Amino acid sequence: KTAEIGLIGLGTMGGNLALNIAENGFRIAVWNRTVEKTETFHAKAGDLAANLVPTKTLEEFVQAIAKPRAIILMVPAGEAVDAQIEALKPLLDADDLIIDAGNANYHETNRRDAAVTADSPRFMGIGVSGGEEGARFGPSIMAGGPKSAWEQVGHILEAISAKHEGTPCAAHLGEAGAGHLVKTVHNGIEYADMQMIAEVYGVMRDGLGLDASEISKVFGAWNEGILQSYLIEISHKVAGTADPDTGKPMLDIILDTAGQKGTGRWTAIEALMLGTPASAIEAAVAARNMSARLGERKAGQAAFGAAPGKVLGDAVSAKDLEAALVAGKIICYAQGFGLILEAARQYGWSMPLPEIARIWRQGCIIRSAMLNDMSEALGEDPERNLMLAPFFAEKLKETHGALRKVVALGALNGLAVPALSAALSYFDIMRTERSTANMLQGQRDFFGAHGFERTDKDGKGYHGPWAMNTV
Ligand code: 6PG
């Protein structure tokens, strides 16, 4: 019996995805560059081995799949994907389909999509979120590519995806790189969400003097409320875990330099390129970059001193911190969805924003209860800034005072809260009709005759006389 689908790349994510597909009753051919990996994988698959077709050569792999073929690539993003596509092309027919399931940069997916010709296989890019567990038991899947591709494999992707109230967290979101763009923004939001949680952790640790177990309890309590989410849940668990060797809290022995593979950075770059504000995400990326400069931070502390411990006394409560996080979260999602909307506009993709919020509801790293309300709010009006949806506007009215308090007390006492602070500045700018950019326009006209518009007359290209003392 031939396989219904194939998968190349049996690393952690690829292997788990293949097992998930097999478990959902689809026969799947698998191939890996090193044959031993395929053999071990098959040998360890238990009952699921019956649905796996291990293959030794690429030719054998391709022949094992029913036509028109669908082949998932789960290889490292970048050159490996291009190399794999090139190796496959001569073996495939024009109506076959190559699906890149890695964390590709969506520009590369756009390029690969544009390279599809009448006699080359079709191409689709899917974002898969949820880490190892998700890949194995149900990820969130963000697909981009031709409709025909989704018609061919959508049922498989839906079957293996996470379910929210019975509905699959997998959807076709648009053409070409649309799926990978959404995955990238997902990761940007992931960075900001994680960073804001880390910032309130810092306020609790350094500002309030709470220990890891007390902090864990606070996160645990928040996970019962409006902030209920996977990231709060795991923060509760991370803070509550002791190192078996030393008995110390894990948090106290983990080095504070954060790694990154780059998707958060891409989101920030994309926001800048598309001209759409994503300042909380940008701040989160910058915070990781600063964290990596441990040597400089040591020297900085020696030169300027760090904030003294317990510097906030009890000026800030857990309730304030929870409310600040709520406000920060709404703002960072408003920025993320704003970015997707802008990309959709510029690329002419019709991206279903409420659907995106819905498929993030389960399976992915940023899954949270609040995404229900976001999906609803975006359903009412996908073009409106999420902050202005009545539900979230109400929440922001209730919580921006706490965000302000946390950011202000942080600033006054030397506790860095960069993402929360960026979120607050965004909020304050976006609720101010008369901003300060009139000064920028004056400066631009002064030094470069760039011209400006006037508040009292129509038209563009006005210039100032720029003579001193005429006010
Ligand atoms: C997911 C994650 C995942 C990502 C890791 C690591 O949705 O499952 O976003 O795709 O690769 O979280 O990202 P960084 O190494 O950049 O933190």
C-alpha cells in the first residue's frame, strides 16, 4: 500500500510530526539524510510503525507516495530547504506538492512560491507551532500557498492539529508566504509575551524581594484568571522547580543570557520594513540582545551599581502586576495583528484575522484564553486596532493605570521593564490625537525642504519661512 504523504527530516520536530500523522491513521513515508536515523526512528515507533514507510533513498521515498504526492520538509530553515527542493524536483511531477514546515522566513517562501513553473511541483509553506509536544500531539498550523495545495492536504493537517472546542487549529491563511508570515508574527508575539512575563518576574524578584516559590504561586494564581495561558502556566512551573543537584530553585541557577533563533527578530525587521509599529516586540528582541551581553552588564553594574534589592517595598502589588501584564498583552497583540493586517494589505493577501486568533487558541506557544476574545473582536472588525474593540478598550481602561504604575516605579527605581514600557508608550501615543511629529516635520522641512501638510489648509508641500524670533 502506498503512503498518503511523505516527510523528510526526522529531527525532533519532523519525527514527532510523522508520528502524529501516523497516529491519525495516515500512512506516511519517511526519509532522512542519514539512514540509521530512519531505521532507529522506525524501530522505536511501536504500534505506529505499521503506518510508517521507512525509505533509504530519495527515489525509494518518492516512489512510496501516492500521486499527486505531498511531501513535508522538516529540515533546518534556509539553504537546506533549497537544497532539498532541488534534489526532489527531478523526481517529482508538476502536480506534486512540496510543503515546507520549518520556521522559514516568509520572503524565502514567497521566493520559492514564485519559482514554481508549469512543469515544477507546487509549493506551500506552513508554520507549525507548539514545540515538540505540539508536533507530536497537536500543533497549531498556519498554512500559506495555493488553494489547490490546501485542498489536497488540508484534511491531514486538520486531523493532526490541536483542537479548540472540537475545531481544528489549522487553517489556510493566504497565498505564498502568508502562513510563514503569520508564524513569524506568532513568534514575535511569543517573544514579547515571554519578555513581559520576565519583566514582572524581575519586579517581583528584585523590586519586591519574593523568592522563586512565592513567584511561582503568583503565576499559578494568575493562570486561573484573565491571563490564563500556556506561557503563564509554564512560568509558574519554571519558577516552582528546584535543581535536583543543588536543591536551589532552577531559576536561580539558570544563566540570564537568552538565546534566539531569529524569528522574533524577523518580526521586528518586518514591522520596520512594513512601516507598522511593533514596539513591544522590538523591545523584547532588544532585551534578548542586551541579555546576551553579560560582560558589558557586569562592567555596567560595577560602574553604575544595580538597583538595590527589594527596592519597591510593597509599593506594587501582585494585582498591579497582573493588570500591567493584561494591558501589555493587549497592546502587544494589537501590534502583532496590526503587522499582519499591513502585510496583507501590501501583498494583496486576504488574511482572515479572526481565524488566525482562533487557530492560536490551542496547540501553539502563545495559546491563551484571551485569544477567544481577540478572535471575537477581530470578527467584529478586523481592520480596527484591537485596543479599540469594546471588550479590550474596557480592559485597557481598567488596567493602563497599573501598567503606568509598574513602568513608572520601575524607571524611578532602576528596574528595567523595556517591553512593558514600550507598550505603555504605544498606548499613550495612540490615544493622543495631537502628537509631537509636527516638530519632526518642521525639522525635516528646515534642513531638507521636505515640505509638510498644514492643519488649517488642504494640500501638501508647504514650506516654512524658518526665520528666528517671528513667533
Ligand atoms: C513554536 C516556537 C518555535 C520556536 C522556538 C524557539 O511556535 O513552537 O515559536 O517555533 O522555534 O520557540 O525560538 P527562539 O529560539 O527564537 O526563542
